[in-house]
Amino acid sequence: QNLKRNKLLFFLLSVLLIYPVDSVYSSAISSSPIWTLQTADGSSSQKNWSDIAISADGTRQTAVVRGGFIYVKSVTGSNWVVKNNQAGAGNWSAIAMSRNGLVQSAVAQGGLIWSSANGGEGWSPISHSANATTRNWSYVAMSADGVKQVATVYGGQIYRSLNSGVSFGLLPNSPIRNWKSIAMSADGIKITAVVEGGFIYTSLNGGDSWIMRGLQGNWQSIAISDDGLKQAAVIFNGRIYRSVDSGINWTPVGSSNFWGDITMSGSGEEQLAITSNSLNQSSGTLVSGQIFLSNDSGVTWLARGPSNNWSYVAVSSSGAVATVAARNVNDGMYTSGDGFILSQIQATTPPDTTPPTISLATISSNNASTTLAKSGNIV
């Protein structure tokens, strides 16, 4: 009997020492996501892409070209087709779409706001008085159903629509700033916008009032989860900043880089950020931009995917489909639809080889007690 008990205790001790109960071991990504080069107009996707929007399930995607047109990705295949050639080329800066992808809005620098109610198949300019004249529109965002929308003017203020983009009205309490990017929660109540060379501004009442947050920086992009709690923003030649309290407080993560854009899934757990080409100050060599992935709400990041002079990135709210676009005309657009964010990204912290401090557990057998180490070395 004692021999059996000793064998059991030895087995348990071996298991507990090899697989510590209280320790969390993480592994790096085992394989890279599958990125597929896209085609536009049946030829090449080498255009000056400026922004991308993706529906919740990833089946609908629309992208805009700076100095070009609006392109809609075919539901099946990898070809992108021009859908607004009736409007002529425009200096498109941003695009947004509803969860189902049917309601879409696009803005152009020195142009107008254009809207679509049929998944990007047809486009019409907004003729409301607030938008009848051309403005330096910089970004646009919308709620999950597309009813509530906000659009920013670089060197101006913020405008809001409450009727799916049919008309926009000025938000009088929004300050005049060099607005670079804006994001909205699924219900349209929480809104956060970033200023190039300025600060972060948040609204917790749909844009009626605004509060300045964070630190001053060359902010480039802002992303927000469906509930508005998790948020992430990037500074060009700076760091990634994350918030878990609706943008009230911000914490820097990762290292300094030439960040250009950031996006996240609906839950906020899966996030992507891209960098553009940069010059290594020490060696004088050109460093290509990269795609960075995180699956722990932006706490840790790993570079995965092809190197390029990336400009914009988008991910579906499910986290299953992502698309990245390059800045230069002679580069292209890539998409990943293999569910890489959910299926391939593991926690990014490597295993800690330092033996952790243990806690003790006592196993009793036949009125005899034996102490085992639950984790690490006995102290």
C-alpha cells in the first residue's frame, strides 16, 4: 500500500513540476499568415491605395485610391472593380461601412462626402448644405448599422449624420484641429478622434461634447472595439497607445516605429498595425515597413507578413479577414482570409525559463501527509 502511495505521489510531483499549475506559458506564432496579392481591374493592384473598409464577415470589402477611384472587391475571388467612375477620379482619403457592408461612405480631400446604400455598387454625393462645398475631409466612421456617422475635416471641425449618411451637420462643440482619424463604437455613442501634431479627443455622448486626452504627438490612426472600451492609437515615429476605459487613460506599448495605421476586431482582442518605410539613422539603410499582429488586446505585438511601404490596414469585426495596402503606386494590396488572427496567433510572450516561486499543496493519504511543489522549485 505504501509503495502504491509513493508511486502516486512521485507521479503527481513529476507532473506538477513539468506542467506548473500556476504558471502561464505562451508560445510564439508557429506559422505566418497567408497573404494573397490582389488584382484591380483584372490586372494589378499597384495603385496609391489610401483606405480600406471590411464588413463584419469579411465578404464585402471596399477600398479608395488617392487620386483614383473607389474599388469594390468581388465576393468571390481577389479582383477589385471600379464602382464610381461616373464621378471621376478623386483625392479619396477614407472609407467606412456598416456591419453588413451595405451602407458605405467615402470622403475626399478637397472634395465631397459620397454615400452608397447598396454595398458600394452605386455612389451619390451628399448635397446637404453642410457638405455642398468641398472640404478637406480626412476621415469617416460609422456605427454598426450605419445610421450614425461622423466625418472629420483636416484643419476644420467634425460633422455628424444621423440618417445613414443622407445628410451631415456640424458638431458645434468639436474644436478646429488637424483631424487625422476618427473611430466610433458599434452603438455610435463613444467616439474618439486623433489630431496630427495634437492630442486625442473623446466623446461619450455621440459627439455632443469633447474632452482632450493623452499626450501631444503626431497621431495617425485610432481604432475602437464594438463596446468602445478597448481603443488603440498610433504615433508616427512614436509608439502604440492603448486604452481599456473608453479612451480616458492611455498606456504606451511596444517600441517606437513609423506607425501609419491600426485596426482591431469587434472584441478588441485581435489588432493589426502597420509601419511605413523608414531610414535607419545609424546605418543609413532603408528599413521596409511591416505588419504587426496582436491577439491580447494590443499588449504584445509580433511582426508577421510581407514587408512593404504599408499605408492602411483593415480587419473584419470577426477577426477572420484582413487586408493591407501599400503606399506606393508600384506596390500592391494583400488580403488574408484564412482566419489567421484567431487561428494562428498565440500569446506573444516567450516562455520564461526562470523557475518561478512555488506555492505548496498538501496531499493526505492514510493520515500521512506529503507536501508537493505546485509550481517551480520548493522554497
